[in-house]
Amino acid sequence: MAILLSGRGSNMLALVEATKSGVLKGLAEVVVVFSNKPDAFGLEAAAALGCPVAALPSQGRKREAFDTEAAQLLQQYQPDLVVLAGYMRILSSAFIQPFAGRILNIHPADTHQHQGLHAYEWAFENQLPETKITVHLVDEGLDTGPILAQQAVDLRGADTLAEVERRGLAVEHALYAQALADLIQNKQAVMSSKKTSC
Ligand code: GRF
């Protein structure tokens, strides 16, 4: 898989860890960690772990032109899956088409209730008793793709935004790896059932 990020990269770290000693061990490997922000902390952290890294600055670029170039760069690594982990860009069809059906995202809320940025702030300000972390396939809308996995986070008693985020991120880190493992195992099962039937 290719992991895409723009910031601190805590989900990337959890996924890399899962490939080494968690639920993704033997199922997935990271072919590249890519960022549209060359100075993203997560990119540095990935390099420190020995992951292949690549960056292409998006600042000042037109969306389609940047997405075309980013997709071409990523295709050189031949990822089966493109895993967005805090990748702060809305993707155009120039990016989505080459990887259609193979791009995943994690959103820190139920995507039926909240889309876009600041989902933890939204949950905190509205004093929600829980939020639902969502892993979904990416289409051309903003957090509109089919849901693959969801898990509720109990927010009762979380009286700061930092506490809301702490609880949410702990769930994100486990759920993303598990959702990927389930997806890969399902794909493998489909492929092996096709193999035996002909
Ligand atoms: C996470 O909350 C994720 O759900 C959202 O962006 C944030 C990225 O955090 N899409 P990190 O960079 O993985 O720490």
C-alpha cells in the first residue's frame, strides 16, 4: 500500500507498526509514504522507520495538474491500495481514476453526519456522547464513499478537545489497520475462489 499524509502521521505510524507486528503482518507492506507537504512531520517519521518516502509540493499548483503528477509518481511504486492518512486534499478524478475502488480514507466522525475538516471540534462543541470513526472508500465527493468499517468512541466525560482527540485517535489507529486487514483478506478470498472455479 501507499500511505498518503500531510501532517503528523500518527495513523501512518500505526499502520506501519501493524504491518510489522500487528494485524497487517504478512498481509500488507508499505511501498511508499507520500506527502504533498515536503516538510510534513509524518514524512520524516516514515523515513526514520526506513519506509520509502516521496513528496511533491502541492502549494500553488492547480488541482488537476498536481493530481495527475501525484498519481503518476505513485504508480511507479505499483501500490494495490492507496491509503489516505490525514492527506489534506480533495481528490480530483485525475487522481481517483487510476486507483478507482482502491483508495481508502479514515474520517474521525460518521460520514453520514459530518464531512470535511474539524470533526473532533464538531463532536466536542456539540457535546456529543459519542462519535463514530469511519473507514471508507474514496470517491469524488467529500467523505461520501462507501463505508467499510465504523467504530463508536465513547466521549462521555471528555471535557477537553484534547481528550476527545486522544480517545478518537486510539480508536482510529486500531480500526484502520483492522479494516485494511479485513479488506485484503476478503479480496484474497474472492481471488482464490475464482482460481478454484476454473
Ligand atoms: C486523523 O484524525 C484522521 O482521521 C483525519 O486526519 C487526522 C490525521 O491524523 N483524516 P494523523 O496525521 O494520522 O495523526
